[in-house]
Amino acid sequence: MNTSTLNSIISSAQKGEKQLAILIDPDKASDSYLELLIEKTAPLKVDLFLVGGSLLTDGDLRKTINKLKQLTTKPVVIFPGSSNQIAEEADAILFLSLLSSRNPEMLIGNQVIAAPYIKKTALEVISTAYLLIDSGAPTTASYISNSSPIPANKSEIAASTALAGQYMGMQITYLDGGSGAQNSIPTNLIEKVREYTNTPIIVGGGIRTAAQLNQAYEAGADVVVIGDAFEKNDKLAKELASFRSANA
């Protein structure tokens, strides 16, 4: 089984090398958008690209992945919002179980549907404990999954849930505020999850400044994910590049 992407994440985490991921929604990913994004984020030394969304309407997952593969040599990883977001053109797929949910379809139902299709591909499969954290506003992810996020002030619940995922054999923990997050995930919550677990922690949602990026890293995040913040702040890429360079 191919484990190159996971091994790279684990190796960097063990060395204390903080990683950066860019999340791309295929609904927004025209060729020109992707070309501009890759050009804009080139100084950031991005470690991987995540592709997917809670709800795809006009977007084309395969086309987006293929275009990214033309533009970058970094791993392209599927961050699936549903069981049909599978494309063999990617390098890997996060096999998510929404452990913060009590909706059985999000815990195991969709995974059963997706598994035989993934088996037919050469995708590297990364078992991921996925936790939605309340970000101050309803998100597409919580609505589509029909599940309530973990309250942002309940760090013990998040940590215990992440630990349960680790004990169940999941290789990565993903703490997500969701698309359109109003607030980033509190540092004390990340710290508590880090205290309870020893698998890599991915943190996404609401990261809009270098200061927030640094806070997530210092709290224990190994990988920080940034999504549409680049669209809303033209200066963000330059700001993050300066931070990454100074902390390399």
C-alpha cells in the first residue's frame, strides 16, 4: 500500500516542521483561478493541496485535480465532502469519519459506499478522524452532514473524541471549523487535542492572518489548512510568505 503522503506528513511532524496545505473547492476552480492561485502561493512553500467540498454543483473534481497536477509537483489529496468524490488522478484521499457527529451515515455509512470504489484505484488512503468544531456560524459542512459541531469551549470533548479516533486506528486528526468559518479554532482546544493524542493534527477553518497561523502551530497543529482566505485578502500570500521564510 502506498503511504508516501502520510509518511511525509508524519516525518515532518516528528521533526517539528510545520506544514501548510491549500484547500481548493472545485466549484471555484477554473483553470485561470488555479493558475493564479499557484503563482500567488508559490513563495509559501505549500506542502500539499486538498481538493473537495461539502457540496459540489458546477465543479469538476477530476478536472481540478488534473489541472493541479500540471501546475505543481506537490501531493494533491482529496478532501471528500461525499462518497462520490473519488478520483484516481489524485495522489491520496483522506478517508474521513466524522467522529464529532452522531449521524451514522457520516460515521460509517458513506465510508462503506465509497470503500469498494477506492479499492479499484491506486489512491493512497489516509484514515482520518474528522472533527467539526463550532466556528461561530453555521457552515455548509454541518448542514450537509446533519450534525452539530463540537462547541468551541469544550476542549475536553474534542480531545476525548480525537483520542478515541486514535485508539480506533485512525492515522490523522483533522480539526475543522468548516468553509466560511467565522472564527478560527481556539488554541486551548488544539492544545488539549495535542495533549491527548500523538498522531498528526490538521487544523482548518477561519485562518486569515499570519498571526492566526502561528497561533495554531504553537498550539500543536502540524498542518494548517487555508481555503478561500486568499480570495478575500490579496496581501495574505505575501504576509504568510514572510512568516514562513522567517520561521523556516
